[in-house]
Amino acid sequence: MNAYKRNVVESKLRALHSDAERDIFRMGKGFLKSVFRPIQPADFENVYLPISEKQGEEIRQLIVDEHCQEVVEFGTSFGISTIYLADAVRQTGGKVTTTELLESKAKRALQNIKEADLEDYVEIKIGDALETLKAYPKPIDFLFLDGWKDLYLPLFQMLEPQLHQGTLIYADNMDMQGTKPYADYLWKNKKAYSSQMIHQGKGMLTRVS
């Protein structure tokens, strides 16, 4: 990647991370909506809920180092993580297929991705990921899980047929209760999956054996 393209990507990421720092105020409004009912994805329609810069940089480098080309993401939100993924596959000659339940978020994510000059490397599927990724046709090199937490396990199991030896899976927010069934499944299948907690327990990196 030339210096100009790198500057475009990094400048956009800095702006998005800066705006995401105000998430705490937006999240408060989301929680207020759910006082009398369970939390819903739409409660956080205006919230980034992003990975950190450190996470993004390390995931990007991991994809490049492992030469991952077919990348699937569950939960693009406003596109911060997707930009890191797309920046990586631009260097490996790959493609990112990402998902977002809320159309309004998907539209903002696409705009952010375009402003990072990475739209040629991303396809956004809008709707329930258990539907939009059903019968996914290609072997997956890197799977990124960062959507609704109690869907980690069913989504992972749905995509298992497309995983291969060496496939990497990074799951974010593993310190949240909803991810426990997913973690338990991997720990119980150690012959098939080698997992480790990273980023101070926030992330779980798994390699298919």
C-alpha cells in the first residue's frame, strides 16, 4: 500500500475512534430505553461499540502475516473493525464479507468504508446474520465475531463446515456473559480448536487444528 492510501485509512480510523469515545453517553440513552424490557440491538442504533485501536492493529497485522483472504465478520456496526479487516485483505488480495442487522448502521458503515477508500474490498449483508450467512459458499480463512453475544455459538456452528485447518477466529467481548456458551464449546473441543484469551481477557483467538 502506498503512503497516500495508508494516510487515508489511518486518518479515517483516527476520526472514527475519536467519535466513538462518546459512546458512553450514547449507551446511557440506549439503556434507558430498555428499563422495562430486554435490551435490543435497536437500542444502540447510534452507538459504535468498537474494538480498540490496539485490537484493530493487531488483528490487521495477523491477517496480513497469515495471508488470510476470505474474511467474514459478524457485526460491522459503523465500520471501524471492518476498515481494519479490509485494509488487511487489500494487502493479501482478499475480500471481507461483513454483516449488520440494522440498515441505518450498515449505511453509515458503508459511507465510512468508502471514505477510507476500501469499498472494493467489502460486501455488507444487511439483516439477521443467521440468514444472510446461511449456506456461506467459500472456505473461511478468518472469522471475526463481534455482534450480538448470544449468537456467537449458533453462528459459529452454522459456519463450521466452511472452516479449515488453520482458520483463525477472533471473538471480541469475551468478558461478557452472553459469550459463555461459545467459549465452553471451544474449550470442550480442544482437539479441533486451539484457543487462547488475549487483550486482557477481552478477546479470544482460536485456530482450527
